[in-house]
Amino acid sequence: MTEEDSAAVIVWPRAILHLDMDAFYVNVHIQDHPQDAGIPLVVGGRPDQRGVISSASYEARRLNIHSAMPTSHALRIYPGLKIVPANWKRIRERSREVMAVLQQYGPLEQMSVDEAYLDLSGQGNPLFVAKAIKRDVQETTNLPCSVGLATSKLVAKVASDHDKPDGFTVVNPGAEPAFLAQKPTRAILGIGPRTAERLAALGIQTCGQLAEVQPAQIRPVLGNQAQEFIHRAQGIDKRKVHAEARQAKSISQEITFNRDINDSSLLEAQLKDMCASVARSLRDKNLVAHTVILKIRWVDFTTITRQKSYEVAFDDETEILRRATAIWRENWQQGQFIRLLGVGVSNLEVLQVRQLQLPLK
């Protein structure tokens, strides 16, 4: 029996594809700077400004350098590491190219600039459609990607990460529990590091072990969601691919400092950068906001969130900064150390008409 014949006899009650671009920020950079291919490279902030890694090349990952790591720490691991800033204009351009390809194949739910779900249900042989999608994305963009195909969003996402980079993993209907069995519990949506540690203390370290427990055994850890997590460990996930455009409810930026900070100039400079980023996101999405939000976490981990709303909507960086700074000064006393600072906007609406900026040139 040929591969095509074999695929044809498989009945897919649902077919969900998850596509994840491999080291996307890094590979977008390398397309414009081919001399940087094949070296330990990260996209991230400057180490002297408490920068954090957004994306790491696979050469860097082999040195145990990864995303969310402070760039200063990464340099201590490998002093020859090359650090470059994110080129957001190019990243967004390439992301739009990827999503344009995917939209040709079925209902699309974009999760971020570099990952998305596609519903391939009812398309005959989803395996061959998935192969065509991967080939089309790579030929159109010349960027590597990994694909997972399964009967649910949960398993498809785990599958896309199974054989990175340039992976292609298919989990046939009925094979979900066996595929997940040896995966760590953290592979399951909603289980983070601390929850995984608490489950490990009960002797539950893999999805297979979690799939076989009684709800009462894990209720002290997972509460009323115990049965739901057992189902997830079995590969059961009924979430649909939401293809409709969904308007964001809020837009925010925050930073957790590597060490506690009380320097007003550093804090206000960080606040300014975050306000600029929030303003760019508003304009990119053609949105305006009515509410500014400020978040502060003190050294004892106490967190406060303060907000102020305005009748007239705004999307301008200067206005967001002015209003966020006013809230900041009301709640921060000179010399107070903080661990985290965040700024955001909410009460969003689509901008119908954008005013021309004067003077005109």
C-alpha cells in the first residue's frame, strides 16, 4: 500500500494543523544578514540595559542559551555571542507573508507573529494538505517552519514542537494518548513550572501518568479542573479554531528587572520605552484606547494596578506617557525599590478616521 493509499483510509473526525516558524526573529535577521548564519546568535536587548533574549539560534541553544534569558547572562555563558535587536518592521512583513499563505488552505487562527492554527477538517487527506502547507510556506518565504497535525489544538501544538527545527509530525486519530504518554506534564496547556513541581511531588511527571490518575489524587494541586487536565493528558481537547478576527481587550508591556530598581531616571526611561511600544501596537491594530493602566510589583512581591479612564480616546505615545507618568508619580515614592513595572491601555475601540498630523508637508 502506498503512502497515499494509507493516508486515504484514515478517517479524521477533525484535522487541526499547528505551524510554528523556527527561531523566527533570528531567521528573519539572517535573511537580511546572511553572514550571521551558522553562528551563536540571539535577538534581544542590550546587556547593559538589562536586555532579555527574544529568540536564539539553534547554535546558541546548543550552548544552553535560550529565550527569556538575560543577555548579560548569555554573554557570561559564551562571550562570543552575537546580539542583534529585533527588526520589528521586517518581522511583521514576513509574518504577514506566512499568514497569507496559510489563509489559502482553511480557517486560520493566528496566535502570534510566528505561529497559527489551521482547521483542515473535511479536506480529504489532511496529511497531504499539511505537507503542501509546509512546502508552500518555506518556498514562499524561504524561512524554516515546523508543523504538527492532530485531531486537536493541544496535540497539534505539542506535535509541532516534537521534532524541531524543520519538523513534520502527524499524530493519527486514536494515537494521541500514546504520543503524549512520555511527554512531561508541562507539555499540557495550563501546567506551568510550579504546578509541574507539585505534580512531581505526587509522583506524576509524565502525561501518561497524569492520564491514568483519579481526579481526587490531583485535586489538591489542580482543584476543580482536575478532570479537565486528565482529559488533556489523554489528548482530549475540544477547542475550535477561531478564525474570526478578534479585537484585543487590552495592550500592555511589562518588565521584571534582574535586580530591584529604585533609580527614577532608569524607571522613567523604561516607562517611556514601554509607552512607545504600546502606542505602536495600537496604531498597528488601528485601535484607540480610553484607559491607561500602570502596574508595579514591590520587592515583597506585593503588586498594585492603578488605572485612569478618559472620555476622549487616544493612541499617541506622548499622551500615553503623560498619563502613565502621572499615575506613576502618584504611587511611587522616591527611593522605593521595585521588581516589576508595566504599562498598558484598555477600553479599546477601532479608529474610524485618523486625523492628519499638522503641519502638512
